[in-house]
Amino acid sequence: MITEPFIGREGAIKNVPIRRKKTKKSNIEIGESYLCYPRDDESWKYPFIGKVEKILTNTAVVRIIATQQEDDHLIDRLNYRTVVVLTRMVPKKKADR
């Protein structure tokens, strides 16, 4: 548990837990298509288009729909599915603009 020093009413210094800030919820929906930007340490060279199948805590299971030609070999290896961080997903409608 992460704590910070706090001076109580009695004048004694106590360690109290730090309150966590609430994070904004993303507007990712199941069944919608998104432009997914993979992390830099992954083997992807370019972003790909994927359809969300399941949303987890900070990630989503995505079915790969379209990739660049250089990344086509990854589709068979990943069995057409991968996990993408929610913050690295852009709605396809916004990406087309």
C-alpha cells in the first residue's frame, strides 16, 4: 500500500493511504472498428484496423480486420486476434478524416 505522512489532530505523524485519482473511461464499444496503434516494443510496423470482441480493464481483445502488407505474416501467427491498450485505439471514423 502506498502511504504519505499526515499530521493528525494529536500532533502525531501517521502514514495514511494515498487516494488514487479516477481515470477517465474510454468510449470503446464492443463490435465497433478502431484504428489500433501497437506498442513500440511489439513486432508490428504499422497500425491496423480491428474490431473489438471483448473489453478488459485497460485493454481490449481485438479481431484483426486489415493490416499493411508488411504485417500480414503476423495475422496467422496471432490467429486473427490480439490485445490492444484502450488508450492506443482511435475510432475508425475519426481516423478517416
